[in-house]
Amino acid sequence: MRRSNLAGRAGRWSAAHWKTATFGWLAFAIGAVVVGSSVGVVELADSDTASGETARAEKILEDAGFTTPMTESVLLQSRTSVIEDDEFTAAVAGVVQTLSGLDNVENIISPVENPDAGLVSADHHSALVQFDVSGKADDAADKIEPILSAIRGTQTGHPSIIIEEFGGASASHEINRVFESDLQRAEYTSLPLTLVILAVAFGALVAAGLPVLLAFSAVLAAIGLNSLVSHVVPTDAQTVTSVILMIGMAVGIDYSLFYIQREREERRGGKTPHEALLRTAATSGQAVLISGATVMIAMAGMLFAGNAIFTTIGIGTMIVVFVAVVGSLTVLPALLHRLGDKVDRGRIPFRGRHAGEARFWGRVVDAVMRRPGLAAASSAGLLVLLALPALTLHTKLPSFTDLPENLAIVRTFDRIQQAFPGSQTPAVLVVKGEDVTTPAYERAYDLFRQRALATGELLAPFHVTVNQDRTVARIEFSVAGSGDDETSIHALQTLRETVIPPIRAGLPGVETAVTGVTAGTNDFNEQMKSRLPLVLAFVLGLAFILLLLTFRSIVIPLKAVVLNLLSVGAAYGILVLVFQHSWFEGILGFQSNGAIASWLPLFLFVILFGLSMDYHVFILSRVKELHDAGAPTEVAVADAIKRTAGTVTSAAIIMVAVFGLFASLSLLDIKQMGFGLAVAVLIDATIIRAVLLPATMKLLGDWNWYLPSWLEWMPSLSPEGPPEERLPTAPPVPSG
């Protein structure tokens, strides 16, 4: 008998020391939360989240001590009146007077008193009153509500003129309000929904509650640990916390589900509770360990994206997956040992579900096994067809154009964008030198304005501000287009390649860089394109090596990588069809902006690859266990899928349901993320698991287990522990 594997030893120790394991876990989780809350979170700076030249520009501004406040605009617009009319002028004066009496308002610019400021539209039917929110730009959203309320009040005195406010602070205020409301609704819905699905899967309330409690405690501990890590690697707390919650609940529940269902299966096979627990620890416990390691490898791929946002998301997800694995291998067997038969308390009248699933998937698998060539070709062809639209994928950073159209602030943005193209998504030229206020620099600014206006793509007004040390100048102006469309990107290229170089050549020692919405989108996209091959190579390469060591076969990891790439590619294609090409706008409640969020393709790849490997490792480990016990490959594959049908189906339903809730949220990039994850899990749990995997394994036969002789020296991670008995050559689970 071989020595028990790591997971088996962990389960044995936990069962023998259940108090230490249980209370140790509670102390760890509570301690992580308390310490994390005490030390606080170190947030990323703006320059950390940018890419390329944009990051360089943001870093120069940050080092120069710029405390640029958040600028807001009040739009006054009339179909009949123009700025010169008394009624319109009185409305402008009323807005200026209202703003002058408010706290946190400074630097008010009136279009009437500053006719050359570029705050009057070409047709004179629209005008902007601009002002700054005092203090740091990051705090402006918290101060904007009284200002918004006061501006709404001015509308009553001028009913014939539209008076509305828009800016970074008001948009952030509205986005935060909508996001928090949506997220709260999703959180309140996801927990009871998950409990109901688990209760149906287990048929007992106690067994259903264990995975949720374990996953939730892992999430809380991971959030606390991430706060600690942020003092070494700064984080984006809001984004990372949301991802930790989503991924932590998904994998935490999955791992517990796999573990508990296997323990129940062993007990149904005649083993005592203690024997069943030890066997489960050595089999499904080791599969959980391998699966968790694969997921962590996938998440580590984000560290190579070259952007701090991905780095901090990668670290956060690795932390929560690691914590979930540790909990599944220690506290879960401890609790199962302590509860014994009590784990089945609170029985509910939903019995026979898994038997029905086994029969259904059994019929599917039997049909696939009869015609494996046809099944493999048709399913692979379908996935390739679904993946083809991904070739037209276009990305952009989230911006004002992504907000739900039913928000009043979005309609205000559209009105301002029509009357003052590019004014709400300005470009910023950063100029660094020894003294940027000398006559030579002043002449360069004038020349820049002339050359910029001559292009027709770079628009007034031009605002020049200089830091206290006079070493950095900040020139803000508008660009043609919406800020992130092809027109704006072309304007950015004209700015960088045509307008700036000749002027820069006349200023020795000067450093220039461009930032803003347009530059940020362009530079982020370019960096993702350049880094994606590195991320792919890292994730696929390490996952291949881990599976090679786990299954001691060169075919299994190759096939796993190909099948997972097919699954991810199909999800990409469907995502492009739905969101970029405007399918199902009415059903999902969104308006397409013609693009996918820039951060999403790479994020989805690592997340989906990791989650897909969950099912793959779980099923393949059962196949290997049965094959090692003497079953032919065909029998082992069919039996493994039938035995795991209920567990994988329950896990997939939970993931699809939870991710589907995120797809119902208002913000477009979050909606895209939830939809993409839900679709990919659905594809993986059906087409991949029930058709392509068994079909390809049947076609390959004994070649599935091929390992070149020159690789025989490799160690084995033994996913399912030592076989206990020889198995019959016929599947013990009926298919009809």
C-alpha cells in the first residue's frame, strides 16, 4: 500500500483533531478579519492603474504635486433661446449665483463673463458654467449631492431652459449609487439562491449549509489577508473585494460540494463514516488540491499583464482560492467527522434528483460513446463556429458611454457631447522641463494650440496650468469623437505623431506625455495585446506541467488545454455577438457601445481557464481512479461522468445562477463579465464535460495514458490516491 497523499494525511489529522482544526479555522478567519480591518488598505494611485505613455504622464503629474480638483459643468440649453437673449442670460446668472453660495465650490467660470473660454456652443443654443469641487478629486463624489440638489432647484425658475449638471464627481456619485444598489440586490439574492440549490442537491439543510459557511468564512479571511498584503502591493479595494467574493464563493462551494458528495457516495457503498471520510480525503480531497493549484496558476497569469489592476486582482484571487483549499482539506473533514450522520439532518422532500441526473447524462454519454467521431466533430465544430465572432473583438476602457441609458445623467452627457464634442473626455498633454514658464515654452504653447486647431481633430478650449515648482505644465483640451471611438483614437495618433514632435524638438531637455480617456483606452489596449501572449504561455505552460505530473500522461494535459481553449473561445464569441453586435439588448437590458470592456478578455481568460479546470480535474481524477483499478478507458470514462453528474451539475447551476445575477446589473462592464462567466461555465459543464471529453477519450483509447519513456522519472501527484479494489468492466451506475 502506498503512503497516503497530502490531502489524505490532512483529512486524517483533521478527523483525529477535529476541535483543533475547527477552532483553529475560526481563529484564523476572525484574526484575519480583525487584523486586516485594523491595518487598513493601501489603495493604488492613478499612475499605477494606467498603461504605457498614459502611466508615464500620470506619474509626472503625481510627482509634480498637482492637486487637480474635479471639474463639473452645468449645461444650459434651449431650443428657442440663445445665449444673447435676456432669459438665457438670466438663467446663467442664476446658476452662477446659486453655485457661489454653496460649500465646496470654487473657480466658477461663466460663459457670459468669459466669452473666449469656449463655453458657448457653435449655434449659441447651449452654454456651460464650469466650476471645481474643492479638495482632492478622489473625494469629490462624496461632496457633490448638495450641489446637484441646488442645481436641480434652479430649473424651477427657468422652465423653458434645460439646466443639468455633469462631471466626473456627479457621474461617480451616480455610478456608485447604482452599483451599490445592484450589488446589494445581487448579494441578497445569491445567498438564498445558493442555499436552495444546495438543499436540493443534498436533500438536507445541514449538508447544504456547510459549503456556504465554509466559503463565506474563506472570503472574509481572504479580504482581511488582502488588506495586509496591500501594504506591500497596493490594491483597488472595491474591485478586488468584489472579485474575491465572487470567486471565493464559487470555488469554496464547489470544493465542499465535491468533498461532501464523495463522502456520501463512499458511505452508500458500505463504508463506515470514518472509513468513508478517510477515503474521500485521499481521493476527492487530493482532486481539490490539484484543482486549486491549477486555478491559482491561472490567476497568477494576471501578474504578467503589466498593469497594477490585474496584479492586485490576481493576488486577491490567489489568496481566496488558497484559503478555500486549506479550509476544504482541514475544517471540512473535521466537521464531517464530528457531525457524522447529523450532517443529513433537516431532510427536505427532494429525493432522487441525482439518480435522475445520472440517467439523463448516462443516456447522453452512451450515445456519445456509440458514435464518438460524430460527437467530437459536431461539438468541436459548434464551439469553433461560436468562437469565430471573437476575431472581430473590439475593446475600450469603461467610460460615460457605458452607463445605462435610463439614467438622467447619461442623457445630460449626450446633450453636452453633441453641443461641445469631446469636452467631457478631454486629452491632457503633460510637459516637463527645468522651467516651463519661460518665453520659449510660452511660444511653444501658442504654437501647439495653432497646430492642434489646424488638424480639426483637437478642439478648444485649451487650459494651461503649471505646478508650484514650474517644472511641469498641464495642457487640457478636447478631442473629436466620443473619447474612445475610432475618431478619438485617430485624433490621439495625430496629436502624438504629427502635432507634438516638431514642437518638442525645439525645446531641449523637455519631456512630454499624453493622458486622458482616449490615451488611457489606447495605451491599455496596446499593452494588453503585447502582454497577452506572455500570459497565455505562462498559464497554459504551468497548467500543462501540473496536469502532466498529476495524471502522468502527456495526452491528458494537451487535451485539457485544447478543450478549455475551445470553451473560452466560444464564450468570447458569444460575448461579442451579444454585446458588441447588439444581440439581446432588450432581453438583457442594455444599449451596446460597440465594444467589450478592455480589462475583460484577459480577466475572463484566466478566470474561465481556472474554473474550467475545476470540473476537468474532478472528472478526470475519477476516470484515472477507475482506470487504475482495472476498468477499461471507455468504461472508466462513462462511469466517472455518470457518478459525478449530480455533483458537477449542482456546482454548474450554482455558478451560472450567481454569475447570471451579475449579468443583471446595470453597469455594462459588470454585465458583460457576469454574462461571459455564466455562458462559459454552461458550455463547460455540458458540451465539454458530456460530449467532447468522453468522445475524445473514447477515440484515443489507451493513448490517453501515453507517457514517453524519457518522462518516467517525473514524480506523481496521484490525484485519487491508491486504488482499493479491482473494478468490474461494466459501469455500476445504470444509464437507463
